[in-house]
Amino acid sequence: MDDDEHLDPDESGYAPVDHTAQRLALLTLEEAHDLLRLLLTVAQQEGPMSPEADRLAKEIAARIPSEN
């Protein structure tokens, strides 16, 4: 079991999740850039998730246009 498998999103201290809201099947470009920034921040930290965050950041960066 992963360390975070036991986490309940409603108990995590984050904003409550609306389980009835309809979500887009794809991320918006703005959401993709937000996620990329988050992954790059995690990748730069020393920690067990750094390599995976780096890998995912590279995958997302290759699939979205740059912000410039």
C-alpha cells in the first residue's frame, strides 16, 4: 500500500470536493500549466516523489504548448 492510499480527500485539510460537479474529461491549458508548475516544484525538492514528479512534468511539458 502506498503511504497516501489511506487519505480521504475530505479529511486532508484541503477544500471540500464536490462529488456531484460535472468535470471536463481533459484539463484546460491553464490547469495543465498549473499542474506542470506544481510537478516542477516537487521535482526540485529532495524527496521520494521527486523522480516521479520529474518524469510526469516532462510528459506533460511535451504535450502542451508553452505559456509564452
